Amino acid sequence: MRRLLPRTLRGQLTLGLVTLLALACLAVGVTTVLALRGFLMGRLDEQLYASGGRFAASLERESEPDADNRSDTRGQAERTLGARITDGRVSEAAVVEDDTDRPLPMTAEDRRALEDVPLDQGAHTISLSGRGKYRVTAVRGDDNDTLITGFPLRPVEETVHRLAAVEAALFAGAIVVTGIAGGLWVRVSLRPLRRVGEQAAEVADLPLATGRVALPGPLPDADPRTEVGGLGAAVNRMLGHVEDALVRRQASEERLRHFAADASHELRTPVANIRGHAELALRHRGPVPGEVRHSLERIGSESRRMTHLVDDLLLLARLDAGRPLEERPLDLTLLILNATEDARAASPDHHWRLDLPDAPVVITGDAHRLHQAIGNLLANARTHTPAGTEVSIALTVSAADIGISVSDDGPGIPDELQPEVFSRFVRGDQARSRSTGSTGLGLAIVRAVVTAHRGTVHVSSRPGRTTFRLTLPR
């Protein structure tokens, strides 16, 4: 039943309007038909009582020896019925036709219907074969017999049926016209609400998480005194708050990006100097105490780690600023082979498996950054899984896009960490064992590089199976 009902508010309102009108028309039609039928039946009964049973009494006189054998049909309406019942059985029955009476041919059912008419001087309805329904009344005759007089109900029924047909046609036309006009009126009345829905859909399609976003202007006709106007005014206030929050967030993010970019740029030189002085001190030809050598080696190691962190932060800042990447044709198959060879050299204890197409896959992009992104995924797999883990790299090509999958059979990523795994400074130390340090920026760089190439990256993980999938447009 619900599938037959319209889903839109306009359709429901129009259907409700048409339904109410149809019920009103039905009530008016039934009332008028019943009222007219009652009125006509009352008039027919009055005529029946006014006839005085003259036609039936004339049938009684026909049986007298000195009667002129003519029934009194003067003033009797066409198809008037007269019958005489003697000793409980119909003895005479005739119908007025062409100002004269004609014997009424009757069946056993017709005789039974006439004989069952009660002698109460009231009006009753009977049905005669070949004649239809009659309105009859019975009175006591002079010869202690029963005289029945009846008028046909056909004129009453024809009048009532004609009225019902006229009302049905008239009401049907009124319902159709009202449905069309009501649908147009409801559509015009709901136009402000439709504008609210269109603007809400427009705002819902905006990438609010991507930075500076231009929200649509306020809705017109936001009169709070009306229901739809009140909704429009509330939507306008909400959009104002959202725009203010987006502006504040964008300003805060831009300040943070500028700070990260400036700090990264300023830190590169002193970190490089520290690293250079540490390496220079380690090359001293004279004897160096063991504690001092150990400290210098630690300084060199941490400075190298600091250099990688600064480079990653500077790269993310540049990608956030929207700086264009290099766009040149590159062989993605060769790039994956080189990245896998680097990972195999860094971790020979892992099992590396390649699934590449036979023909080279050439795309347009920044080879250095894509190599870095794929290398980060492979480094993530080898540093967060134990030795002996199998890591699979697959390259698939379809008509619309190119997919790169990096999978491992390690312990997996906790469910609560998966939504944030591509955020900055997010590390899975509690979930995965690792033997080397991690800045927590590797997967953030992967997402930034893939997004800059107009692609997407997703992760799915469970114990024993973790898959990172990059999708790049062809």
C-alpha cells in the first residue's frame, strides 16, 4: 500500500486534497440521491393513496351480473396496477395501458407477491416479472375481498439513476480539475521549501573539508511569520554560522601551514650544520674517547632523522599550499619495480611478491613523488610487520583508472586507528611491532601525493590481511 502512495510532499498534499474532495462529493451525491429518492417515493405514495383504489374497485364490479364489464380507468396513470384477491388468491389482475385495462399475465411468483401484500393500507414494494418494481397498497373491498392498487417505480428509479449519472460525471470532472489546479497551487506554495532543499543539497555537495569554500547566498523570502519562511531563516542563520566557522578554520589552518613551512625551511640549515659538524668530528685523526664518539654518532643519527622530518613537513606544506607537481609521462611498472627493489634491499627478511601486467603502464605525473608515495607504503609494511611477513604489490589497469595495491599478512591495524591512519603524526606503535623510528608522516604524504594526482587512497585491515589501495585516473 505504501508503494502506491506518492513520496513527495507535493504529491501527498495533492492526493490529500483530491481525496477530501472525492469524499465530500461522495457524501453530497449519496445524500442528494437518497433525498430525491425519498421525496419521489413520498410523492408516489401520496398519489397512490389519492387514487382511492378506484381501478381495483372497478375489477370488483366487473364480477357483478349487472356490471357493464368496463373497468374504471378514467384518470388512472399509465401502467397502473389493479388486482383483486378473493379467499387469499388472486382472482383478477390488470394494468392500465392506452386508457384501457389489459389482463396481467402472471407467474406463480407474481401471484405469491400480490397475495403477500399486507392489508394495512400502507405502501409496499413488490417485483413483478416483465413489469419491474411496483409500489402497492391493499384495502378491504365491499365483497370482503382485498383490492390492491400499484404504481410502477420505473419513473422514480430512472430519475434517481439520471441524477446519479449527472452527479458522477460532474463530480469526476470537478475532481480532475481540482487535482490539476491543486497540484499547481501546491507546487507554487512549496516553491520556497524547494529552494531550501536545493540550497541544502548544494551545500551538502560542497567539499567543506578541503579548505576555503564559497557557500551560496542567503535564501530570499525568509519571512519568520510563515512555516517555510521560518525554516528558510533558520537555514540562513545556520549557513552564516557554518561560513564563519569555515573562515576561522581556514585562517587557522593557513597560519599552521605557514608556520610549518617557515619552521621547516628555517630548520633545514641548522640541522644540516649539526649533522656536518658531527660527521667532521668523527673524522678527527686523533684519539676520540668512546663516550664522545658514541655521542657524536647519536647526534649524527638524530640529525639525519630530523632532516627527514623537516623534509616531510616541508613537502606537506607545499602540497597543502597547492603547488603544482611535475607532470611528465612515466612508466608506473618500472617505478613499482624500483621501489620494491629498494624495499627488498632494506628488509631482506620479508617476502616480496609482485603482480604486474606484461605491458608497461604509462601515465602522466610526478615520478619522484609517486615513487616516494609507493616507497612509503612499502616502508610502512616492512617496518610495522615482523620478519617473514609476505608483502604483495599488485598493479591493475581498467578503462577508467589504475589501481596499486600493497598488502601484507601481518598483525593488522586496530579498528579505532583505521579512520585516522592517513592523518599526520599518527603512529601504530601499540598495534604493530617496529624496529626503526617513524615520524608518523609517511601515510599522510601518501594521501597528499595521491590527492595531488587527483586520485584516492583507502585502507582495509584485519588480523592477517592489511591492504592499502591507490587509485589514479587514467
